Amino acid sequence: MAGSPPAPTRPGTGTTAQAASAVSGGGARSGAPATGAGAERAASPTGALTARSGYRALAASLRPHRRAGLAGALLGLIGSALGLAQPLAAKTLIDDLGTGRTAIGPVLVLAALLLGAAGFSALGQYVLHRTAEFVVCSARQRITGRLLRLTVPELDRHEPGDLITRATSDTMLLRQAATQSAAPALTGVVVLVMTLVLMALLDLVLLSVTLTVMALLGAVVGAATPAIGRATRQAQESVGEIGAALERTLGAVRAVKAAGAEQRETVVLDRMAEDARRTGVRAAGWQALSAAASAVAGQASFLAVLGVGGARVASGTISVSTLVAFLLYLFALAPRINQLVEAVGQLQVGAAAALRIEAVQHMDVETAEPSVPGTWSTSAAKAGRRPQPSAATLRFEQVGFRYQPGLPAVHHGISFTVPARGVTALVGPSGAGKTTTFSLLERFYDPGTGRILLDERDVKQWPLADLRAAIGYVEQDAPVLSGTLRENLTLGAPHTPDDDLHETLRRTRLEPVVARLPQGLDTLVGHRGSRLSGGERQRVAIARALLRRPRLLLLDEATSQLDADNEAALRETVAEAARNITVLVVAHRLSTVTTADRIIVMEAGRVRAVGTHAELLESDSLYRDLAMTQMLTARPTPAGGGVHE
């Protein structure tokens, strides 16, 4: 495609570095004027890809839901407090049994404590999981809304699969962080302190023995925590790379199959899966080390307390009931420590996921300027108003553009004028910059030099919604979205009246297509319109553009896959539309060129000549060569106004 942007980096060739740079500065700022479409940028994060910046990002994700999270933590804390009272109730029960007093009261108290602890703990877990679902939902809404507003240069710098992973699997990790790290860490610390205080009240000597053994655990966990964080971040980046590679392959699966490249692509994916496995195993190893240290410390503490406590009971220093209560607290302490260790690991995972999600918030997005009153915009479309379009005028003034610094310029100061109404054709060899002209008009990119005027107003001064509402754009590959045919046709004008819809179907010769589909307009067209032929997809794209009632219609070789009859019919439709609106087409076929009111010949990013077909055949050698090469010598048809190629 002429003047198309350079392909993004293939997955697995620097994605980790790109992810790191994206976090520190929103990705490599190497795009063409990266402000495309009036891009706005949030302030770049000051930290690099570090644990501290990850914790900040995780805290920012959880902060809007802190009240519900604290409520869940408080309920869990009440349940834990009731659990801590159980060893004291057991001590009282043992003492009463030893003195021959009735044990009904202590038994009832112990039963109430058991039921209360279970009930509050379960309710706390429910509140935490419910809150986690809200955390995931808000994160997904935030990131998907941002992804759809990313500028085209920003999208060029990132793999779609990696961006999708951030909105799916990374947000799922936030749920785990909310339920298994933040709240458990908070309640775990409080309960741990309360448990130690109660153990100190029972016997300071036994507590000293316990703390000595537990100190060894703290040293191991402290040493393993940074390694866990690094390993989990690498594992998540590897998963993102797999998503990017798989999206790339499935997006061109027919080309892969036709080239017999399934095995080669499978090898690439297998290699990336192996990389993900290695990083995952590394993270699991560090987490297993922390868990093992916790288990060893718990068992060692029990044996030490049992030995020392048994000696103290034998010497009469403490009672059997005190030793039993202390051991019960020790049994309760070990799971709390394990919970804290696991919370640290989940905190690392959640921080890494939050950091990847946060990076999206610092990518360039298109600004959402308010629409100007009196203009035809998406707000008017939603209100159901169907104003008659007026033709737009267009002027390029010394426009220069390159996709990235260091790459050759695509446009070298091009200038031309397109008057209101009629058909203007852009022709020229591949790489002349024809398609890039359309991208600049839509403000997918901004020119490096010069300016583009629509209705004598710089396109940069147009609110983006109004600008794109005034333009109907039919791309060369005519993309069709998964969904129904109706949804595709009304994508830009969801409140189109049925009369307008059926009239457009007739004009674009889609009525026979609708008639043969099992559910008519409500038939699913498949992934990327796979259930439609190439020509049918092109007609759908043209109908979709016409339904928006644009003032300027851009057609990028929009009839390349149509047969002669349908092409002639659509050419008549375009000619009819050109009586009221301005039509600009990238043309390769004679049928388009000879019927155009004016032709702009482009070569190597410059405007070479402007004129009619007959004038250019006489005056411009490149156009004449193109005509000869592409058999652009017309023979009038009997019907007149048509041509043979």
C-alpha cells in the first residue's frame, strides 16, 4: 500500500525493552509527529520498571475501592480476633475441667467463638472478592477506553496482542492482588501483632524461642522478595509476547496457510512458550523457597516450644493449660506467616500487572475536543438528525511528512487544491504517498511541515469528532468487523432510518447479498467478515461510508475486488454522490481515472501534474507511461461514459 507506515517490531525481538521504555516514557517516541490527531499525554511516570513504581501503580488501582476493601479487611479482622480468643477459651475450659467445675459455660463460649469467627471470615472474603471484581471491571473499562483512543503512531509502536493481554490477563492479576495480597497483608500484620501480644501475656520465654526461629524466616523472605518481583515481571512480559505473536499469526492465518508456514510459525510460538515457561519456573522457584522457609520455621518453632514448654511445665513454672494455649496460638501463627509470605508474592505479581496497565495510561491518545455547535458530528448522529451534506473544499499547502525520524520522507512539500463537488483522482506509482494523503486528512498522523485546510480551516483546528464525521473513508482492504451485517453498515451512524439504509443497500448493490443471507441484515458476517467475499466487503465499506452522509468521501482503490458490473454500478453511485459532496479517490483503474473531473499525478511524495485524463496523456510522460503500462487506453462503450480496460 502506497505510503503505508513501517511494520511494527516482530514479537520477541525487544518487547521486554519496549515494555520497560513504555513504562518510563510511554514507549519510544520515534513516531512521526507523535501528536497525531491532537494527541494528549499524561505526565510520564518518573520511576523505571521497579518494585516501588509497581507498588505505587497497584495502590492507585486499588485506591478508588479502598472503603469496600477496608470493610472486607475489617470483617476478616473481626473473624480473626474471635479466632484468637479461642485458645483463651480453651485454657479456661481445661482449667475448669482440672478443678472439677462445670464446663458448659466455656464450651458454649468456645462454640460461639468458632461460629462467629467462621461467619465473619466468610463475610469478609465475600466482600473482598466482590470488591476485587469491581477493581477488575474499572481497570478494564479504563484500559479499553484508553486503548481505543490511542493515536495511530502509538499503535504502530506496540503489538496489538500485547495490548490485549494488558486488558485481559493482567487485569485478572489485579483481582488476585486485591484478594490475596493487599487485604491479607493488612489483616495478617494486625493479627500477627495481636497473636504475639497474647503469646507474650502467656509466657515471654516461649515467645522468645518462637521469635528467634521466626527471624530466620524473615531473612529468607526478605532476600527472596526482589527476585520474586523480577521473575514475575519477566513472566508477565513473556505472556504478553505470546499474545502479540499469536494475534499476528491468526490475523494473517490464510497467508500463513497459503505459504505453508504453519510449522515455522509454530516453532516461533513454541520458543516463546518455552521462554514463558522458564520465567514462570524461575518465579515459582523463588516462591517455593519462601514457602519452604515458612514451613520449616513453623515446624521448628513448634518443636522448640514443645521442648522448652514441656520443661517449664515439669518445673512448675507454667501450667499445662498455658502450654496448650500457647501451642494453639503457635498453630494459628504459622498459617498467618504463610499468608503473609504468599501475600508478598502476590503483591509482586499484582504490582507488575498494575505497572503494565499503568503504562497504557501514559501512551499518546487522541484528544476529545468538544464539537462546535452547528456542525455535523457524532452527537448529531446519535440524536437521529440527518442533515443534507454540503460539499467540502480541500487544500494541501507545502505538506511534508515522514513516519519516523531517520526514515525517508513520504511527502516533500506537496500542494494541491480540491474544489467542492466532483471526483478528484490521485494516481502515481507505488510509494508515491497517495494513501498517506488520506491518513493525514483523517489526522491519523499530523504533517511535519505545511498545513491541510478543510473548508479553509486547518484540520488541526477542527474538533476531531467533527472532522471525521465530515469525512467518509473507505480503506483499501475494506475491513469488516465481527458482528452482524447491520452493525457493520451502521457502525458510524447507529440511528440510521430504515429507509436510508435500504436505499443505500440498493445503490451499492447489496440487496442481493442481504437476500441470500439466512438472517438478512442480522446475519453474523464472521471474523473480519470471513463469510463475505472480497467484493462484498468492499461494498459494505462503501455503504457504511455513504450512510454517514459525509461532506468529503475518500476512496482508497475501493473497487479493486469488484467485477465489471458491480464496479460500473458503484461508479455510478459515486458519480451521483459527487454531485453533492467532494470525492477523492486513489485510482489505478482506467474506469476511475477517465471519469474523474481532475487527476493529481504524484511521484515520490511530490505532486507532478494536475489535469484531466486527456490533458495528462498529452502533457505528462509519467501519466502516459502509467496509462501504457496499465493499458489505460480507453475505448468508449456503446452506452457512453464507460470504458474497457
